Amino acid sequence: MKIITIFLLLTLCWGHKDLIADPKSGKQAEYFFVGTYTDSGSEGIYNFSLDPVTGKLTNHGVVAKSDNPSFLALTPNGKFLLAVRETKDEKGSGMGYVESFAVGKDFLMKLTPLSKVSSGGAHPCYVSVNQSETVLAANYNGGNVALFRLDVSGKLSEPLDVQQHFGKGPNADRQSGPHAHSAFFEPGSNRIFVPDLGIDKVAVYQIGNNGSKLIKAPFPSINLAPGSGPRHLAFHQAIKVVYIANELASTVAVVALNKDGSFTTVETVSTLPKGFDQMNTSADIHISKDGRFLYVSNRGCNSIAIFSVDPKNGKLVQIAQESTRGETPRNFTLSPDENYLLVGNQTTENIVAYRRNQQTGLLKFTDQIKAFRPVCLLFRK
């Protein structure tokens, strides 16, 4: 009987070897969600894993069926996942949705649908949530940002408030109107930053009326150079600086967050290698937790630009460009321990893993894997 029991245990462990800690490091596999576009075979949201010792990637299959779940967010406690449904009609308009899921506790990370509500605008492309489970959605074609609440059971409210942006920029093809591209909670503050590609501004709000209203901040925007096209941003954790990735200009604006609530642009630097003169748009941006290195993805150049950060004023020096080994690196992420950087190439449909040297900030390729049009990578908490 004992022999049979041991055999069954070994069989179970072998079948779920990703759950076994490495004997040398004691580390287990890191699991992450992948949001996709579903017009080329994808069924929705997938579960992948990263081996923290070898840097190898594994696809564990679909965990939730959804239409164009192009951006994902986890609640701080990791219990619930939020996704936008980036829908549009043939004219590029059409109301989108935000949906919530309960996250399974085992390594399969199966998602149980809980709610689906209007995103408050067309073509939602970003969702975020904070500690108080306030939720934001940026609607790209709608040119607005919407506010929601998540209840204790993980269900979303209908939009509590929608703030519409107005204006346009000099790029007739991309800036004929407002295009809210993301929405961020400022750490340690009640301010919200909403980069709008269409009007070359980062709109700044505060949450008021007991959490049910977005109110313009006393300094209501960060104004960027005409034609910049702000897309995403990253806050430095030690100094009061925010880094804004400008999609159309392929630049990063370094902006000081002043004590009186105002903003000062310290510098603007290119995300491209010297001499590169082909079409490019910058996409995602992340900073390491120690504040020493900043990373930006380039679509066209198809690279990750790597910058060192001055610890006194936050200024940037470009130190390297790492090929993404694929086309259209829309989104990338750092692993929880920041020993790896993973990038999703939308056009070539592959996810690429790099080991990250935390002392130099540089990247070294470890593995790549096929994936249906990956547009958002999110590690489980």
C-alpha cells in the first residue's frame, strides 16, 4: 500500500512539475496572464509560466474566454482580475466593456466571470485598480476616462463618472481628436494621471465626492510638445519624477512633480538608437523598483531601450538597445523579483524572456514561445 501511495504522489508531482521548487534556489515557477487580440485564433486570456532558474516559458492554455481582452489588471490582494474588452465596429467606434473575474488559487489560474459593465466609451485600452478597489478605464476612441468601484465580491459598478477630453493635435492621422490611452494612480496621492495621445497632454484628476467623482486637479494637466502623443507613464519610487512615453515622437519626457502640485519638464530624450530614421512608435514603459533603470518598448525599431537613471534628478542616459526578436512589442513586464523582463510581440505572435542584470540593467535572452497576438503580460501576485 505504501509503495502504491508513493508512486501516486510521484506521478502527481511529475504531472505538475512546475509547482515543485528548484532544489538549488527553492524557487517555484512564476505564472502570468496574457491578454490578447482575438481576431487570429485566440480565445481570450491565457496562463503562461516562467521558470525562474532557466528562464524558460510554458503555455498552460486559455483561462477565460473573452473578446479582445487587450489590457489586464489585478487587485492588490490578487483575488480579482480586471480586463477591458476592446471592441469597435467597422468605423472604429463602438462601446467597450470592463469585466471582472475571480482568480483560481491553483497554478492553472482559471478565471471565473463575475461581472461585465460598459467602459463608458469606445475602444477601451487600459484598466487599473488601487488599494481601495477604485477602478479606472481609459477609452481610446471615446477620448475619455471612466471611474468604477469594485465590491467585496469582485463585481464592478456601472461607471460612476466619465470625464470627456477635448481637443486635437498636429498629427492629422493620429490626433484628429482626444485619445485617452491609459490611467494611473499616483503613489501616495489621490491624483490620477491620464495620458491622452490625441491632445498631447496628461490630464490630472483627483478623486472626490466620496470616491464617486473625478475632479480636475489644481494643476489639471502636463502639457507636452505638439505631436508627442503621450501613451503610458511610470513613477519613480524615490524621487518626485514621472516618466512619460510619447508614442508618436518616440521620446520619454522626464517631468518633475513639484511640491505645490505643478509640473516641470526636466528633459525629453529619444527612445531610439542613434542614426535610426525609419518609422517607429514607442509603447510601454517601466522602471525598476530600485529606480536605477528605465525601459521603453519601440515598435518599428522593435527593441527595448534601456536607460540609467540619475538618482538625484531622475535624468536619463541611454545605455543599450535590446532586440525584441519579433515585431510590434506593444507590452512588456518585469518579473516579481525583477530578475527577468518579458516582452510580447503582437505582430509576430511570440513572447520573449530575458534575464535582467540588476547591477547593469542589461538583458540577456533566455527563451521565446508562440502566443496568439499578445498585447498584455501580467504576473500573478
